[in-house]
Amino acid sequence: MADFIEDVGKFVVEVGDWVQENLGDPAIAAALRDDLGLAEGASVPEDRLLAIKGYGAGLDPDKAAFQETVRDLVNVLMDIGAQFTAGSEVSAWEFVYAIAKLLASDMTRVRAPILYALGKTMLFIVDDPEELAVLDPARLARRLRGESVSDDAEDCAERVAAACGTAAVALDQVLSCFISPHVLEAYYGWDPAPESVTPEADRVSARATTLVFPLPKVGDLTPKVALTLLGVPKEHGGPGLFVAIGGGGSFEATVDRTKFKIEAGAASALSMFIGWDESPYRFELGSGATGHFKLGLSREGEGDRPALRIGEAEGTRFDIREIGLGVDFLMDRAAFRLFARGGELVIQPGEGDGFLRAVLSSAIKLTFDFGFTIDTRGGARLDGGSRVRATIPIDKALGGILNVHTVELSLGGGDAGYDLALDLTTALGLTLGPFRASVDRIGFKLNVAFREGNLGLLDADLGFKAPNGVGLSLDAGIVKGGGYLFLDPERGEYAGALELKIATFGIKAIGLLTTKMPDGSEGWALLLLVYADLPRTHIAFNIFFEGVGGVLGLHHAATGEALQTNFPQASLPTV
């Protein structure tokens, strides 16, 4: 006990020294006097300070000495207050109370103005001394949201709501930790949309507290009751309390890897307003029920088998690890949902032409999720994209030479004899020696007809989708350039134009990539016709130099007999 009293006594002495040191700072003392309206020129009595220091030097650690130290410190503070308040209506006790609140604020303002400005913005520092002891989370939250902070009935309602909501959430956490996580669910506040057109309504909703109570299970049904409490200020017809009661339930069952789920409920099935004495409304009862009913089912794969496979196991295919659908009935719309999780697109280049088989020796596997929704308000759309198209970023490198950039899903009209077509394609980039190529939208196409067929009520046809085109770039020393080749699916040809630069000369080229050999065999061939227009230059003997051209061929060969036969007849385009 003696050690404790001795420690406290030393602490009291240190406090006395600290008070004198800081009150002796002219800048801080002037700031305190300005805030309190006290007399200038007053100082702390020297005999009181010497008494405290002398008493501390000869401190006897017993109970009586401890009590005497406390009394001396109180007397010193009272004397300081009397000196500062000479000729003022402020009492010494009021001075002691106010100085404890203002000291930290004025020291910060004088010694750290940046910190003072930040604290004032956050409402931790205020100009009114009476507000120094107030910690108002609701006003602080409004200030952080950029809203004005006024002292009206709305602020009062926000304070009460913030306290009640915080207490409810804290109770939820305590019950979850020590009893069960299923006893209570508490939610406070409301996160409005960034561009909300109802800011006042959002402000009211931001102080709502909702408590969700699970009820005893009935078979596999889990019912819940929700209670929402909202304080109503005087300016909105209060003061009073708005109470809304709603409920709902869910049922889940799994049969042979197929999961069924049913949800139903009604928010605000019963609402009431309880007015207080000053409210013009005593008691109001009503209903703003917004019921909903949702039915969903999903199926997962087992082992290496997916829930659904479109295509052959060894060919280009689309595997879905989990597939599901649902029907939603809400107050303002009805919707049909279809989703796939763990989707894997497998592209087998061997089903394409010879060029693709040569540059893409192995299968390409890409995984992603997607969803499709049709509702009475928004029509048909792919989740994550526009109404008929969605692009999923992948950015995956394969083998160091192949880069997969995106996967695109598009829904449109089907080919002849089919109603709809779903394209799943990807954009690739690859390197072939001095050539760099980008393949645009290669994948597969699923045609669907709404008639009896291979999928029961639907007839589907899955096939490889050749790319829309190939972009090429060349960097072979002094020869550089690039361009784009377009696809002609019927002829199996990619045709386009290239821009090349040889040293300081700029030239153009026409490219033709053939994927069908003349004899019908597998293979590919690339032909570049290069030409450049130059200023007309006289060489000699009526010979002029007007341009230059060349032919670059891969998997091509020149036939001398054909050249001899067609050159005199100006029929080289047929070679």
C-alpha cells in the first residue's frame, strides 16, 4: 500500500510541475485567457509552487501524507483559478472545470495548427467549450459524408439512432461469441446509391436499425422475423418511433446432387408509428408489404465429371462444374435466371485449319463464371455485360509464347434453321519467330432451336468458331511493319493489307493466308505481295525506275513453266 501511495504522490507532484510549465507558456496562457475571458497579467503564486515541490521532496508514503498532497494540489489549482479570474464573474471551480477541457485544444492550436485544423474537421475539436466533452458519432459520420452539421431535431434523431444501432450490433456480436451465431442478426444504417435521386429519404434510412430473429425450424423450413426501428424527428411529424415488422423463410433440400431452394417473405408486412407527447400523430397503423418468392435449383458435378458438358470429351467443349436456374417473383417484376459456376472452355486447335494446328499444338483451357437473366423490366442480358454481350478479362500466359487476353460471350441470332446462337470466344496473342500474331475471337458457337431435338425440348449444335481475323507484325532487322488479315470462312483464306518499312523506305503489302491446299490436303501457306511507289528516276537508254516489288512466300514454290507461259500474256494474277 505504501508503494502505491508513494507512486501516486510522485504523480501529483509531476502534474503540478507540468501545469506550471504549460501555464507559464505565454502563448498558451494568452489563448486560455482569450477563451475564458479572464484577466491578464495574473501569475501562479510562487509560494504555492514551492510548497508542492518541498512537500514532494520530503514525501512520507503514508495515507495521511497522501491525503495532504491531494488537498495541497486542489488548493493550488483553486488559487490559480482565483488569480486568473480576478475581476471576472467566472468562479474558481468553473475555471478548473473549463481549463481541463480547453488546455489540450489550445495547446494543439498554438503548437500544431495542422493537427488542430484536422481535429476540428473531424469534430474532435470545437470552438464552443461546452461541446468539448461531447463525442457525437452521428455528427462525425455526417461530416465525413460531406453533409452540413446543424443542431436541429434531425441531429438529435441521428444521435439516438447511432447509439441504439451501435448497441444492437454490439449485442449481436456478444450473442454470437458466447451463445450462438443464430440467436440474432443486427444491422444498422443504409448505404445509398452513389447517384441517388432521393437524398433526404436516404438520410432517414441511414439511421434505421434492423433486428432479425430466427424462429424455430419447421421441418427443413427456416423462418425469420425482421424488426426495423427508426426514430422520427419533429420536423418529419415526430417526435416518435417508426416500427416495421416483416418476415420470411427459406427451404433447402438436396436430392442426388441437385439442390432445391425456396425463399418467400414480405418486408414491412406490418408498420406502425408511435408518437410522443409533442407529435401531432399519436398512433398510426398500416402495411407497406413488398412480398417476394424465389425458386431455384442447381446441380454440381461429381469427381471429374462436370454437371453439364457441351461438346465431346476429347474435342472443343464447354464444361460447367455447377449449373443452376431460378425464377423470381417480386412486387415490380418477374425474372428468370441461369448461371454457371466453374465454367471451363476447352479449345482444341486440331479441329481448325492447318495454320491453327501448326501454331497451337495443345489445347487451351480457360475457366470463368457467367450468368444470364431475363426479367420483365430489363429484358435479356448477360451478367457482367450489356444486353447481348459480356467480356470477361483473363490475361493468362501459356507456355511463354501464347497470351490469352479475354473471353467473350455473345448472344444473337442463330445460323440457318436455328433460333439463337451463343458464341464463346477468346482473344489470343502469340509469337512466331520474327512474326507476332493476334487471333481475334476464336472459340466455338452453339446454335439452339426451340424444337424437339438432341436436348429434349431443344435442338442444339456445337461447332468450332474460326477467328474473325489475325493481326500480324514483323520485325526482321531492317524490315518492320504490321497489319491485319481478314477471314473468308467459305474459302478458308485470310486476306488483308500490311504496312512495312525497309530501312528508310515505306512500302505496302497484300497478304493472303490459305488454309486449304489445292489438292485438299491439310496445311497452310502464306503469300505476301510487296510493292513500293518511288519517284520516277531515269537510269539510261530510256529506262526509268518507278517502283519496286517483291514476293515473300511460306509453304509456296515458284513454277518456272507457269511464269514462262503467263508472263507474256500479262496473266500473272492467275498464277
